[in-house]
Amino acid sequence: MMEVCTRNLDKRRDQAERLFSRILQQQIYIAFSTELSLEHRPTLRGFASEGLHDLIREKTPERFVDTRPAFVVMDAGLRTLEPILAAIRFDNVAIHEAAHIAVDAMTAESCSQFNGTALRGLASEKPSKEPIRWLNHHGRFIRAMLHIARRAKSGGMLVDLPIAFSGKNYGLSHIKKYAAALGDEPAKKDWKPLAEVLATPMPEKFQELWTADVQRSFESVRSRKGQL
């Protein structure tokens, strides 16, 4: 059944919110940066955080129901695009951010311990200059994202994996290599709880690819330090 089908960005957000709540097996919010009045650096496309419900309650009280995990999609640029391109961009940013909620085990209970005060400046902070760029986008995250992408596609989302995850930005292999290495696991475990899936060992080829990427990234750091 196609759950996400409209090209209207606001209505698409509402449909996606329902779909991702089903995928993540808990109610979530999807917010837009413009409605939360969040200033952000140009390269930031979205982020998930346990304090976002506070900003949603303050800025869009008509949408607030209760404390839930949430992510933001930066929408100002999307609204300048043709509707089909905006839909594609939105869908794939949402897939990426939904994976953060899954991997970071965000829940209503964990979110209740946070407030949104610190988030006002978070989106405008400069990107970290950590030499290891994949720290929050590790193998577990990639695996979860690929499972979510399959489920999102079955719900009508316009999945384009390189938009959802650019391996180059994190010093990692192309996402399609990871998808190939994961094989048919997303199909075999379709709609099983993500926590249950992620609790099992990575498929061998996927583990090998991830290990090789990690080794290469550390070797690159050592090489750069040696040149200083």
C-alpha cells in the first residue's frame, strides 16, 4: 500500500511521519526547520535529537501531542525545487534521520530527559573536524538505514541511496557497495523489529567491507599525522 504519495511537501511530511512511526514501531515527529525557526549551516540537510519535542511544542503547538523522538528536515531549499525533486530530497533525508532514531535507541522515555534549549544553536554549528568522519555513521547505522530504506520504498517513498547516504562525505565506501554486501537481509527480515535485526551479527560480506573501511580511515589518519 502506498502510504506516501503526495508531492505537496507539507502533506508528504504528514504521510511520512505515519510511515516512519510504523517502521520504527513508535510514534515520532518530523519537523521542518522553517517552522521551528532554526538557522542552520548551508550543508546541513537534517538532524535527529532527543530534545526536539520541546521546540515542536513551543513553535508548533498544534502539532504537539506528547513527548516523542523527532528529527528535522531543512526545508527552505527544498521549497525552491520542482515538487518531484523536493520529494526525492525530503524522502532520502528522512530515511537517513530515521536511522539515527533507530540506532541511537531514542524513545519517548529517553527524550523526556532532554529539553530543546541547546538545539537552537546546534544546527548552525560548524561541522566537526574530527579526523574520523564516520563516528556517528558507522556500520550499524548503515545497516539500519538500508533496512529502513527498503521499508520506506514499499510505503511509496522515492528512495535514492546515494542521496540518503554519501559514503564519500564520511570517508567510506559507496552506499551501493554496502547494499550489495548486505545482500537480501532486508528482504528476508522485512518488517521485523529493527532492534531485533541489529542485535544479530552483520552478514560476513558487510562486516568485511565495514572493517576494511575502518582500517583505511585509521591508516589515512596515521599517514596525515606522519606528514605533520
